[in-house]
Amino acid sequence: MFVRGELEKIEHKVLKGERLTRGDGEKLFACNELSWMGALADYVRKKICGDAVYYNVNCHVNLTNICKSRCKFCAFGRNVDDGGAYAMTIDDAIKLVEEASRDPHLSGLHIVSGLHPTWTFENYLAFVEVLHKKFPALHIKGFTGVEIQHFANISGLSVEEVLIRLKTAGLQAIAGGGAEILTDRVRNLLCPKKATAAEWLNVARTAHKLGIKTNASMLYGHIETLSERVEHLIRLRELQDETGGFQTFICFPFLPKNTALEKEIKQTSMWDDLKTMAISRLMLDNFRNIKAYWVMLTVPVAQVALSFGANDIDGTIHRENILHDAGATSPRSLAEDEIIKIIREAGRIPCAIGGNK
Ligand code: SF4
């Protein structure tokens, strides 16, 4: 039960710039004073990063959906002989990026894929090498901590060696996915075949040590408890204290359609999405950028989320696949004009970034 005195104590701490505790985070999740929470998160957002809202003109490249992990929350992964399974060739990837490059503002690639059971690390590396050589002006953000750990497992190289080879090939940053909820209980139930919480954090820590920026995310609204959401945010905050290498945090609400959890779990409400966005901003006091990912939130909710702590709305994407397999109802891409309009309508300043964060 949330009482007003506790709410005032939290507000006082935020206004004084004091760090919120685990207990504060749990109290916030127990509280339904949504407009108050949004205003507080908006205050922090404005103090940390002003009124600019970042976006980029980017292209998602999903090399393959064939994946040996088959996480219960994922509608994208397939077995080799499943209908709809695909694996791109290097020529396919070049063709996709050439098509996206017709937009002269294209600035970055976002490459994430399944854990293909027979591809080697060299197979994945070759895509980065070729795309970087052919499109040197594009910033390449590629692979999640889960994929990097998988590359280490299948190659016998250390995580550090994998990262050095990817960086040499042209990789500039690492994607934030694969974090899901960073507790062993949740991962053992949902995705036992992929990187553990400690492994995911170790990939991020190692990347930061090598000067490679990474993003972080949270997939919420499935089997996790609200305390586990807080635990997840605290683990990210602790690592950010240690390295300062996270660029952006992204909240991903779970989309159940076509997943193994479809019958058991309902999609999160807008209320939960906005509350989680605001709490993320308040708990992650050492993250500058909090992203409202319009594909998962939908465009209208992402726009409102700009008043709940978010200062980033992702990019044009070109053609989204992963979340549309899970029933995302948002468009597969957005025109740059549309993104600018969404940001301006929210009273904020659109700010295109050259790199792909
Ligand atoms: S979430 Fe990633 S690792 Fe898990 S099944 Fe989907 S593609 Fe594979």
C-alpha cells in the first residue's frame, strides 16, 4: 500500500538529485500516481538532457531468424526446417542496405539476428567486414550481448577477442537487446540456452573496457515480478557506475502474439508502459538517454512517453521484422518527416544523430 508521505520522500530525493534505492523503486511500481510519476521523470529528463529528442535514419538488418535458443518470449526465432526460416547471404544484405541507402540521410545499420546452429563466428564477421567496406559512412551497431557470448562459445575465443575482431571489422557499437530481465530465475524459465545474466553483463563490461559503447534494455511484462524489474535496473545502474559505457536504455514491453507464452500472458497496458518508462528514468540516474521504442510501444504511446522521461524515439528502421512476427501493430518503418512531426507535436526539438545509437 502506497502512502502519500512515502511519495513525498521520493519526490524530495529526486528534486535534490539523490539516488533512489531498491525500496524506492518497489514503492514506485506499487504506486499508481501516474501523472505525478511522469512529471517527476520529465523533470529529471529536462535537467539531464534538455528538450532535444534524438532519432536517426537507420536500417535494421536481421541476418537470419534461424536460432538454436528458441526463447519462450520470441516470435522471431525458427528452427531450420520451419516455414518462414531464412538465412541471408552477403549479397542479400548488400541489396537490403543499397535499397535503404536510396535515402540520402541513412546514417546507420542495426544488425541483430538469431543464433544460427551451423554458422561460424567467421560467417557473422564477414557480414560486418563487407558492409563496412561497401558502406563506410554508415555507423554499424551490431549484435546483442547474447550474440557476442554465442560467438565466443562457438569460436573458442574469449569475449574480448571476439569484440576486438568485430571492432577491427568495422563494428562501432553493440545493440542493447538480449538483456531481457537480468535475473537467473527469469532467464532459466524463459531462455535457458542463451547468455546468463552474468554473461550478458560481462559482455557489456568488456566492450566498455575496449571503448565500444553499448545499449541496454529491459523486456518486461512476461513472467517477471515487479521486484525483478527493479533488480534489473539496479544491475544496469551498477555497471554504468563502474564503466559509464552504456549510451541508451530501451524499455521493451513484451508482445505475446505467436510466442510460446501467447495463451498465458496478456500484453502490457499503456499504463504499465508509461509507468515503467518513468521509473526507468528515475532509477537510472546515470543514463543520459532513455528511448521510447515506437515499434513496440506504438507511435502514439511513444509520443506520450516523451513526457514520461524519454529523450529518444529510435529511428526510421526501413523494415522491421522481429517484432512484427510478434504481432506489433505499428508500421514497419517511419518516414523521417513523420518522426520529426511526432517530436514537434510533443513540444520537443527533433535532433537527428549521425551515428546509430
Ligand atoms: S530472442 Fe534471440 S536468442 Fe532468443 S530465440 Fe529469439 S532470436 Fe533466438
